[in-house]
Amino acid sequence: MTPPPAARWAAVLSALAVAGCGLLPGSGPTVRLENMANTPAAVYVNGTWAGTYAGGASEDVYLGRFGQPPFIVTVDTPGGLVVAQLEITAADVEAGADVAGSLWGQAELPCGTIRLSYGQPAEPLPAVAFAELPACS
């Protein structure tokens, strides 16, 4: 027996609502980590570890798995130095990440650049020759 059309539409709308809330893996708001330094960078969201990314990595970090905004996103070096931090509010999430350069933080370290952004950054980071960078301490 086929479910009535109303039941099928209800199922479709429920799935869309769940996806829109960031409850599905890989859905919801993201921040972009660009680690153009020769050191790993650890990302934390609201104090919870979200991942560690090697030098040269450009990755999206999905925020939906960390609950509801506000999201405090930090990037730490292996020595525990916080090099970038963003606060993404509910209003930021509602506005969407389509605006160029909407929110970002960047650290210029002796061993390269680490940038964290919500929305499209205003300008791309330059290509990095990691062998030419000094070591981070």
C-alpha cells in the first residue's frame, strides 16, 4: 500500500528541516581553515576538539555537530598558542556565509599563515613553499 500524498510530503519536509538544522553529517554552517604554515593546527568549537590539520590543508569544519550558535571557533598551534578565533552568532548563521569576507581571523607566524573564515575570504592566500619557511616553535 502506498502512503497518501500528504504523508509523503510530510516525510520530505521533515528531511529538509533536519538537513537545514545541520543535524545530518556534513550539513549546516561551516568555517574554512587554511593552514599555510608548516605546523599542524588544531581547531576547537565551543571548547570541543574538531580536528587537527596538517600544514597545507584547506578544510571545511562543519559546525552543526556542535549544537546551536553561538559558535566560538579557535585555532591552536601544537604549543597551545591560540592564533585565530571567531565567534559565529545565530544572526551570522541566519544571514548565511555567502557574503565575501564576512568573518575571518588570520595569524601571520614565522612559519606561515593560518586563516579561519566564515564566508568567502576577501582574497586568497598566496601559494607557500613550505621548505623555505622556518620551523614553528
